[in-house]
Amino acid sequence: MKCISVYTDNFEAFSDIFEQVVDSGLTENEEREVEGITISHSGDVPEHYLERMSQKPDVVVMKDKQKGITILQHGQVFEILMPVLESVAQEA
């Protein structure tokens, strides 16, 4: 799964830029700023990462079932996890 990190703890600000972040087309390890919030492509994460993180009590797990996206929120970061196949299809 492709992971994009959004460095904010403000859910409203995250919600405002969510679509831009998902459609950003970041390359691996690329970092940029969207409306004053730093985002970065954190590379690919293994399937067990989601399982491990979702078991932690300080992690909030949200899902966008329509897009197949999982969002983890912990500390001052949101992590958007997207299936690699879907991101490849979007680039084509």
C-alpha cells in the first residue's frame, strides 16, 4: 500500500485538503506543502502495518470504502494508505 503522510493534528484542515492530497501524484519520498500543511509520500507499507497500527489505542482508523483508502490518525499526523494497484491505474 502506498502511504502519504499529512503532518497536522487538525481534522478539519485535513478534511479540507484530503482530495488534493489523494490526487497529488506524489512520487516516493517527495514532499510538498498544500495550504500550509506539509505532505509527503512515505513509500509503500506492508499489509501488516495497518493491522499493527489499528491495534494501538492511540490510533484512529477511518475508511473511504468507495476509494479503497484507509486513513490512520495518530499524534500529529494522518497517514493515507492507498492500494498500489489503484494508484498505478490512476497514473495511466
